[in-house]
Amino acid sequence: IKQFDKVVKMNTIVENELKLQLPSRSTVNVYSVDGKLVSSNRVNDGESVQLSHLAKGNYVVTVQYNFQNKVSRKIIKK
């Protein structure tokens, strides 16, 4: 899990898209601070997730590959 955490990279301050560097195709979920799922995508390395439809504020992004590799990060939507 620590290895997975080191290879997952994303911008934490976003305007309209969340850019991701991933070791392989993963599921990327975006949650509001109250825990509501607002976006779910299957993403390949180097792809982006469009967040232009979301309101400004704080969100939590989880990246999951298989079932044992999962990492969460906070982002700020400007």
C-alpha cells in the first residue's frame, strides 16, 4: 500500500480537471466533505477527470487499484 501511495500523483488544487499519474488503470472517486459520491471514473495513467460541474470547495479523492491498493487525498476546487 505504501508503494501505491508513492506512485499515485495528482494536483491537489484544481480548477476544472484533476490530472493523475497512476501505475495502471484505476477507479477514481470524488466525494464531497459530507461523504456524498459526486464523481466516479475509470482512469488510465496520464488521464484527467473533469470537475468543472462541481462547486468550489473541498473534496476527498480516492484512487483504488484492485481491492488491496487504495489511497485518499484532499483536493481544493477553485
